Amino acid sequence: MEPVDAHEEVHGVGRRARGGERLGGWGLMQAAGCCALSGYAVWALLLMPGFRRVPLRLQVPYLPASPQQVNNVMRLLGGRSGPLADLGSGDGRIVLEACRRGFSPAMGYELNPWLLAVSRLRAWRAGLRGRASFQRRDLWKVDLSNYDNVTVFLAPSVLHQLEHKLATELPDGARVVAGRFPLPTWAPAAQAGDGEHRAWLYHVQRSDGTHAEPGQLPGSHDKM
Ligand SMILES: C[S@@+](CC[C@H](N)C(=O)[O-])C[C@H]1O[C@@H](n2cnc3c(N)ncnc32)[C@H](O)[C@@H]1O
């Protein structure tokens, strides 16, 4: 058996350890690269499909409303009934809850086919198939004139344009509830919840029966 050189042994281990650190650093970089790539794949394949024809500035990624947010939206719609549309309905949670609370028809408009499939499956499992519906439609192209109740949870960057659409299309007496981000120029009639779970209620009221311009819709500031 070869005699062991203690000095070489100690320094050899040190060198290997340092090599290991270098390998560890490289490994870390690889892991970070893999994470970034997987993140991008999830984003591109699952969260963003369906947006090919939507201008980049109007694309809003999927983020589900929290259970508290859903609850706050429903509190603000308390006592209401009739047709409801959720614009960008995600996995359908707002539409399904609205349907449970008697809104009819309860409709979700969504572009992402994966989320539509999930929504329909959830409706079927909840026994709400046929009462809660989901359509693959660009929300900017949906005619809202038949909806008395509209819910939205969209990015602040698109809300100004949304105000214009809501103001020109919704009927007198309609209600809009915005989750997480308020409409930029409309005065809310009430709000519910705090922080990221907050929701704002807006009344669509036109004294002359015509469509109002954004920023002209009245409202007080009740907190629920
Ligand atoms: C922030 S998520 C909200 C999801 C759901 N409303 C909720 O509260 O859980 C916004 C959703 O809008 C959808 N969306 C964005 N732009 C859209 C468009 N132009 N037409 C239809 N859906 C759209 C996205 O795919 C995403 O699911």
C-alpha cells in the first residue's frame, strides 16, 4: 500500500472542494437557467396562449382572484341578479360563484383555451353546467349592452381603455365591480376589503338615458 502524503491529502481535498465550489457555481447557473426556461415555458404555453390577435399593450396575464377577493366582489354585488359577465374569466371562479348566487346567465369571456377547459370542468363538477357558460372570445370585442353586471380583474394598463368600453356599451343601471385595481377615473360607489383583495363597485347611471363618458359616472364612497 502506498504511503499517504498527509500534506497532499489535505491540499488535494482542498483543491477538490474548491473545484466542487466552482462546479457548484456552474450547477447553480444551470439550475437558474432551467428555472428561467421552465418559467418561460409555463408562461408561453399555459398562461399566454390565445393572445396572438390581441395587441401587446392589451395583453393581461392570468392571475386568479384570491378567495377573499371573490368574496368582496360578491358582497358588492349583493342584492343584484340578472346577467353577469366576467371579462377575462381565468379559471372561472368569479362566474361560478356568481352562478351559485343566482346571476343568470353567468358568462365568462376568456381567450386562454387551457383556462376555458378548466372553467368548464369546474362548472361540470359543481353541477352548474349550462347555467355557468364560458366563451372563447376577446373581451374587447364582446358586446356588453345586454349585461347588467360586469366584473373585471385586469391590469391597470388596460383599465382606461376598459372604462371607455364600459361607458359606451353598458345599459343604464348596470353595475361594474373591479377587483384588485380600481377603474382609473370613475368614482366608486362602494368598496370592500383591503389590500390586494379589495374590490370597487361602480354604478352606471345616465340621467338622459345616453351613454356617459368615462370620468362622468357618479358615485359616493361607501366602505363595506
Ligand atoms: C388577472 S386574470 C383574472 C382571472 C379571473 N377573472 C379571476 O378574477 O380570477 C385576467 C384574465 O383575463 C384573460 N384575458 C386577458 N386579455 C383577454 C382578452 N383580450 N380577452 C379575453 N380574456 C382575456 C387572461 O387570460 C386572464 O385569464
